[in-house]
Amino acid sequence: MSSKEVNEEILLYTPENDTTSIDEASLNNITAKITQSKKWKQRYKIFCIYDNKILGINDYSGKTIKKFWVNLVHIDPSPSLERFISWKSYLIALLFLATGVLLVTHKAFNLLTNVRFHYQTSVAVSLMTLAILLSLYAAYRSINELKFCTSHGQVAVFSMFRNSPNKKHYKAFLKQLITAIKTAKSKDFYNQSEQLAVELGEHRRLKNEGILSTDDYNKAKSNIMQCH
């Protein structure tokens, strides 16, 4: 093994850096809390910041419930915004629009040839109106999520619904969350090797709890090993 190669087991084998569990009883003050929902998707999320260092998350999706904890010291304070678009609705809207345009074109051709089909105009206008309404509906139903990744592993650990429950409360909580992440990092006195060991242990814990997939864990492990 070269000096640049680091074995995962060696990196993890540091008792004082063990992050395999978080004692819920040791969590004291709730710094901030927010409840988010996408009722039409049957999605609910509850976020609680404890002592400006731990984030508790309850994620309800239909009948599935995920409850887990995240050490904020391992989170990148610069989240990324992602939009999940309902392409099915947009394709239907495009079909309506194309049909309407064809009817209008056919109507114009019939007028030029002195053949009248009065109903075509109303049908074409109706289809194009439906296409516009369906496009607006698809945009409304699309999900904007703010994804938070780990600092060195660079895999998404949790996400928030943008502007839920409303823009004011969302922005206030987001500000507190980012401040808590920066505060947690400012109190981290580990050296780089210890930081990487702690973060890798955090990824392993989340994988064992079913929060991270094996692929995400392997990706995070690879990224962390490259930083060592």
C-alpha cells in the first residue's frame, strides 16, 4: 500500500472519533424547528436543531417513516437547489398544444379553400388553453428541494422543501440551520485526518441506519479517501 492509500478500517479505527450512535437523551435545547409538507405527495418532514450541533429529522413518505440524526459539523453549509419536474404533465400539455396548432393551421387552410369548419376554432383554442393550464399545473406540482451534502464525502444526506411551510418561516429556519452548521464547524478542533475519520464514521452510521445507500456510501468513502 502506498503512502497515499488509506485503508478504510484503519481510518475508522479511532475510538475517540466514534460516531456510530447519537444519544437522544443527551440532546438538550431545541434551537430551531420547522415542519414541512407536500400533501399531494403525502410527504412530511420535521427538522429540529439541537444545541446548534445536531439535526434531528423525521421524514414521512406515505406509510414509510425515517427518523435519524445528523452531526452538523459534517455538513457543507452551501446547499444546492434541485427541481423535480413532472415531465408526464408537460408531455400531455405539449400534445394538447400541438393538436391545437394543427387545428388552427387546418382552419386557415380551409378558409383559403373556402371550406368552413366553424367548430375547429373553438376546439383549437380550448386545447391550447388546456395546454397552458396543464403546464402551469405541472410547474406548480414540481418539487423544489434544497439538498445538503457532507463536507468531504459530497453525498446528499437530507433535503428541505423550498419555501415550505411558507417563505418567511423557511428562510428563517434555513438561516438558523446554516448558522448552526458554521458554528459546529468553528468548534471542531480535530486535525484533518481526524476530521476525515469522524466524517467517514458518520457515513457508515447513516448507511447502517438505512439512510444512505451502499452506492452513496461508497462514493462518500472514495471522496474522503482522496482527501486523506
